[in-house]
Amino acid sequence: MFNLVYGRQGQPITIVVADQYQQWLLEQPEFIRNWLANSGLKEKGHRLIPAPDGTLDQVIVVVEDNQSIWQLSDLAAALPKADYFLDGSTEQISAAALGWVLGQYQFTEYKSEADRAILYLDDQAIVQDVLAMAKGVTLTRNLVNTPAGDMMPQHLSAAMQKLAEENNAKFSEIVGDDLLEQNFPTIHMVGRASEHAPRLLELSWGDESSPKLCLVGKGVCFDSGGLDLKPTSGMRLMKKDMGGAAHVLGLAAMIMAKSLPVQLRVLIPAVENAVSGNAFRPGDIVTTRKGLTVEVDNTDAEGRLVLCDALALADDDKPDLIVDFATLTGAARVALGLEVPGFYSTDESFASDLMAAGESEEDNVWRLPLHQPYASYLKGSISDLVNCAPTGFGGSITAALYLKAFVDDSPWVHFDVGAWNDRPRPGRPKGGEAMGIRAVFKALQQRYSS
């Protein structure tokens, strides 16, 4: 699955920083100088260098930054199928190897998998660490890329069960009308119109004496908009509306693979927002798990409805930290685009760590303000709250403030992510994407491993 292997075989890859290339070239044998001069390699890119007998001798790659995660991402996909090895400092090899693996990602569930080059490293610890990160990212990408017909609530349940089994974790779920009996009314309300029963999925792992960490992910497996039906263009990519669930599963995979010293709990409200005779309606009022009443202004603002019951459950346990991921608003994409996920936090220290981790891990995130005065937009006239504000301005902030109403005292971080690349970049192909989970993992390591 991942073409990164512990060992030492194949042809060497030599990485040279662009501003050092001319000096490096002067130090090479005449044959290599002539070969590269005639190949046209000047500033950035790679070339295959043959031995005198015509066989491959080595690969030279010129990069702008030899500490970047993405320095080998394009190379990984471009090289012919063969074995290669890489030398260098621990930091350089670790970064380059992760970019190598992520750059070779292919979603192959519905087509043949192309052959790929294999990279060998003779540091087993680096290989294990890179694969732990890559598996989390790949899990998220695969879940988001899977068509909705094959990723309904029961399929998301199966994916979570598989992850639990692989990591000796516990799994449980509440399905269909049992959600009403156990006081998860908003999850049931949003998902009841689908033939695929709504569910609340739960995974638990770790030592009970460790700090409690709860991850919550929006699992709307397809969002038609409900009775406030989306237009065709808005519905086309709604298979990715379970991207929040995919993110917390990928992050959980990293946490368990690296044995982070936490008591982990993962909650995913999994539904399809469909249309039928029993679909919830604009103007309906629901009493949430927390006891707050909510008037439905728009059935296409369903993500915050399913999340509010899950967040209330998470807060009941008074964890050390709650982190939720959700493909919640178009407003966040307007503000930040698809390549920088926004987040909100009630924990100043962790927010600072997140910003720093995003930069160091090349997994950029950006903090947005929980501007409390906007909460007045969410006050209902015949209910405690409405599920969306009457103005489109500050839409990501008002959505975050709605969620905040269901978390009382626990430190809380909310990510509003796009979960999708609309253009290919090195190591980040077009399609489903894990956004911010490497940064969150780094910040969690700092919080719990010190």
C-alpha cells in the first residue's frame, strides 16, 4: 500500500538545494557535468543519471528547500518503477519520506493501481513514524473520496469498527429510533428521512488514568440540503460532507499508532440528509440533548444540528480537551479558500500551539475569532436558538457560536474544513484531503507527551 520500506537497496537519490547546485555541479565528474548540462537541468527538477554502461546510476533532484515535506512529492510520482534509497539528516529524511508517500497517493477502489517506485530508508524508526502519519492521512482521503452510495452511515460505522479492531479499541453505536430513547433527538431528526438509519458512532481507547481527549466529527454522508434542497452545483461534491468524520478517524489512527498517552474518545453522528415524507422542515422546533430548543431556519444547516448533540455528550464527560472537525460552512471557504482550514478555540495555549504546529508541519491552519456579539443573531423568537443566522455575513463564526452553546466548561477547538483539493499540488492530489490533522497531532504531542 505504501511504497516506503525499511532497508537499503536500489539507486541513490541525491537532493541538492537550488542555490548550492552550481557548486555541487563543479564537484562532480566530467561525465555527470556534461550529462546534466545537456539535459537542461538548471534550477529545479530532477534528472536520471546513467552509469557508463547505460544503466541507472543515481537520481539528482534540485529543490528550493531540503527541509520541506513536499520536496520529493512530484518526484515520487514521476520516477520509473524501481528501487531507490535516500540518505541525509534525520529531519530531512523524515520530511522527504512523508512527502514521498503522500505524493504517491492514489484512490484505487474503483480502478487498477499503477505501479510505483519504492523508497528505502535504513532508519526503521523514521519508516514507522512516517507510515503512522501517512496511514492517517490516507484513511481520511479514502473515506472522503468514496462515493456516497458506498459511504452511508452503516459504511462509516464499518470503517470505524475496522479501525477499532486494528488498534484494540472499543466500538459501540446507537442506531435509528434508539437515538430518541437515549436522548439524541437532533441526530435522529436530521437522519430520519433516509432509508439509511442515522447513528451515533463511538470509539474508545487508551488508559483510563490518562487525560481525556474527545474527537467529534460531522458524519453527514450525503447532504441534499433536505427540504431546502441544494442546486445541482452545490450537491455535486456532497459525498465529502462526512469529511469531519473522516478527519477524526484519520487523527485517531495517528494517535493510536503513536500510543499518545491519552484516554481517547471519538464520537461521530452519522446521517444522510435526505428528502422524504418524514423529513424535518423549516420552522420545526427540536429540544436538543442539552435541553436547549432550536428552531430550524434552514434544513441545509444540518451539520451543526447533528454535532450539537454529540458535543453535549462529549462535554458531559468533562474531558481535558474536545476537538471537532466539520465541513460546516461555505463562509469559511470564502474567507480562507480550500487550502487553509479555519479553527476556533476556547483554549489560548492550545490555539497558539496549533498555529505553530501548522507552520512547522506544512499543514497550515488559521485561527478565526469567536466574536461573541454575533451570538445575538442566533437567539430565537419562539425558541432558545435558531440553527442559522438571518445574515450571511460571518457565517462561519455564527456556526461556531452555535456549537459553542453546547460546550460549557471543557476546553474546545472547532475546525471548519473543506476536506477537498480543487487543484493538484505536490503531495496533495485533487480530491479528498486531510486538512489540519497533522498540525493537530503535533500540538497534541506537545500537550500530552511533555
